[in-house]
Amino acid sequence: MRILLPCASLGLVVCGSLASFAPAATTSNTSQGAAVTGQYRNLFREYLGKPDTDVKAKVDAAWQQLFYGDENSQRLFYPVTGDMAYVPDINNHDVRTEGLSYAMMIAVQLDHQKEFNQVWKWAKHYMYYDSGPLRGYFAWHTAFDGRRLSPGPAPDGEEWFVMALFFASHRWGDGEGIFNYGAEAQDLLHTMLHKDEEPDHGDITNMFDRVERQINFVPHGPRARFTDPSYHLPAYYALWARWAAAPEDRAFLAAATNVSRELFKRAAHPTTGLMPDYSRFDGTPFTARWGAHDDFRYDAWRTLSNPAVDYAWWQADPWQVEQSNRVLTFLASFGASLPDRFKIDGTPVSTDLNTPGLLAMAGVAALAADPTIGRPFVQQLWDMKIPEGRLRYYDGLLTMLALLQCSGNFRVYDAPSSQR
């Protein structure tokens, strides 16, 4: 959620295959995606010929910089008293569930349980509501000292928390209290789906609209009546449709998986492939009073990666290949001077060029694009430095995620056989 604008062993691996599951309802009846086959593409090796040792070194160096680099110009991981750590948005001087949940996902993918636990403990201590109408949700941003700056939650943070917690449960096993990762994931997911059944919920509602079967922009007031295409994570919903505790929730999430794939089609401009920051549930751009969020802006950068990761994991919708080709072809038309914001018809609305976060997400789109179209963006991602300085929060986290996604290190960790 970005209402406040920012000044902005590798290769093919077998890990957590879901082959024992019958696929949930999808656009196609079978999947050859990595979530089923356990084979994750390493585009740096496949397209650029980089040795696995070089790829591992690059990913490790990115982790080291973002989590343990210079505290004034590089790192985004700040331990504090109580065995906790926060991940700040340096430019906006706050802490967001978005960044904490991304950091947790990065940590679980790279097998760093200590850092995962420190970030999760900070989120639960300072952001989590344990009573009242918001019970079970997290305040979307706080000050560095944990003071809540606004009460409402942002669903993208909760979504990534749920996915990171499920993977932690499956990779490391469950501990006690807040480190019973599986129970925490189930509780949060249940609240996201059933908040409106709680007697004291007031005007706070579900994060998923029951009728539209789509993620809301926020779960309260009029802002619960539209969506944000970058919040749509069908690759994750397809897993939750297998792992949610209640059969009715599994059915709802299977349906939501397909609805999100269709939302991408309706939200994407037919020529440019660009999607808006915010859209109505029918995919048409939503004009907000507080900014030009009917444009392709910071949130919408993630609409390049979300369909591509879904395709890489599930291969359920061939349209995602067409979409990735379309949007990358449009971006390539700007050559070495790529603006970072557009109207969705392709009219630039920014003079900021070659912003790392957008370039990183374009690299991830190569997971679904044709090789000739995707390869230059993979090369660009490889050549990029990990962002430093005042704008390193969003750009840095997206770049780190892109390195994982393009190197075969963004993987599904399946439930133990006893839980299937």
C-alpha cells in the first residue's frame, strides 16, 4: 500500500512439489508449473549463461547488503530490544506491513529463520490488533518506535504475511506462541475471509469481497468497494485453496484464484499491457480523490511480476505469456530512458527514468515472456546494483525479490504429508 509517494543451490531444483494434490479449478485442467513439477527456472543461467556459483554469490551479496550492510545507506533490517527487528521505509520515515512481509518472505526463501522471527515478532508486538473491531489485522504503518500512524490495515501486507508464515511452517516446522507459524497463518487467513462474522467488527469487513471474490483495497468504508490489481496474487491463492482449514474457504479461494486471473485480463490495457494502481472490480481504472491512482504507478509495478510468478508456478493461463510479451515490448520501446509512471494508454507521466523497482519487476515478467523479449530485462536485472540511499526501501525489496524469482530461489514449500 503506497498512498504516501516515495521520493520512490540454484538452477532447476526440486522443492516442495505439489504433485500429490489434485489441481484446484483453474483456466486449464493440468499444470506443468514449478509448483507441481518442483522445477524452478534460473533465468540468469538459462538466458545469460551465468554459473550457479556466480548466481548464488549475487543473491547472497544482495541479502548481506539489505540485511547487514551499512546502517546509514544500505541496510533495511534494524534489530531492536526484545529480539525484534523492523524494516523501515527510509524516504517516508515509517514502517509498513508491506516491507515487513516482504522481508519475511525473503528470509524464509533463503532459510534465515532468526531474521524471520525478529521481523514477525516486531509486527505482532507493534502492529497487531488483539481486540476491538480491527482484531486480527495489522496497522499498515507505524513510526520507527512502533507508534501507529494510522489504524487501518493494507491487505497486501496481510497477504504476504500469510504466505510467508505458511512457507515457514512447512520449511521449519511450528514452534510455540507466535512462532506456531501454521496456526498464525490460518488465524490471519480466517480473519481476512470472515471478519464480517465477528459480533464487534463495526464497519471493518473482510479483506476479500464475498460477492466479487476479490481482494479489497482496504477492509473498511468506501475503500472496500474497489481493488488494487497489484494486490491480486493468484499464485498464492491457489496454495491457500489447498491449505486453508475450512472446506468452504478452500472453495472460495479456488474461485478467487480464477477471478484474479480474469481481473488481470480486464485491468491490462490491450495495447500497452499496463494496469492501474487501483481498479474497480470489473478492472476499469478507479480514480481516487487522493491521487492519480488510475495510472500505472508504484503499486502497479508489481502487476508485471504477479502474473509471471503465477505462470511460473502454475502455467494455468496462456494469456499471461501474451501479457508479459505485451508489457515488456511496450517498456522496451523506451530504450535506455524508461519513465517509471504512465497513463495506462502509455503516455508518460514522469521524468524519473530507469527506476530500479520497475526494472526489477520487468525482469520477473521474463518468467512468462518469450525469450527474445524477456532476455534483455533479465540482463538488465543482473547488471543492476542493489539500491542504496534514501530510496532503497521499495526499490531494494523489489530488486531482492526479483533476484530470488529469476534465479530459481522463489519456491513453494509444501505442507508435510501428514497435513495434506
